Amino acid sequence: MTRTLYLSILTMLLAVAAVPAQAEQLVREFSGSRSMDTAEFEVEAPWVADWRVNSDYPSSMGVAIVLVEAGTGVHHGRIVKTKSPGNGVRLMDMSGSFRFKVDAAVANWTIKVYQLTREEAEQYKPRN
């Protein structure tokens, strides 16, 4: 009986150890329904900007989100520009202090910043 219990425990421990750990970590979350600059956040490469936009009036909405360096305001690229509800992710390979500049008209938006490991970043594939 003791040997069976020991083997069962050992099997369970090995099974748990074999499950890959998720290192994806939420750094910051921003949301709103108007144009604004978000608060600063600091992140290390690689990371993901996970965005979602919607509206009660989809035919009249528009959202543009760009990444800017927090201290200098230097433009580091567009995350998304859309005139329709949707969601997506943008994989970023730069470190530093940033903020988002959001231009929104008749739209609700959410941006989540997730820190990734290199292994997780390699799993992201661009959409064709």
C-alpha cells in the first residue's frame, strides 16, 4: 500500500512539473470612451498591447491608438486605427517607459499591456 501511494504521489508531481508555466503578466490596463493620453507604464521587451474597441453607434465610430515614449513623446508606432468594432494584439519588442495616445470618437476602448517571455513571444504569429 505504501509503495502504491508513493508511486501515485510521484506520478502526480511529475505531471504537475510537466505543465508549462504561463509567465504572461498583466502590467497595466487602460480604458475609456474619449480621446486621452494614458498614464505611463514601464515594460521590458517582449510585450503585447491587447486592444478592444466597440460602440453603440458602430457606423459613426473611430479609434486610433499610438505608442509614445513617456519622457520625450517620441512616436513609436501605431497600435491600431479602425472605424469598426474589433480587437487584436500588437507584439512589441522594445523596452522602456511608454504611454498610449488614444484618439476616440463615439467609441469605448480598452488596452491591456502584457509582459511576455521570449518563448511566449515566439508563439505569436502575424495575421496574413
